[in-house]
Amino acid sequence: MEPYQKHEKRLMILMFIVGFIMLLAFLRRVWM
């Protein structure tokens, strides 16, 4: 159960990073 929880946490962090990068690219496109 613990390894699954750790994997879920890692997945959440990865999704957050991807979303942040996408938002950054979108903002840059709007500003340009």
C-alpha cells in the first residue's frame, strides 16, 4: 500500500509540472 501511495504522489508532482509548463507556454504565446 505504501509504494502505491508514493507512486501516486510522484504522479501528482509530474502532472503539476506538466500543467505548469503548458500554462507557461500558453501565457508566452498570448504575450507574443
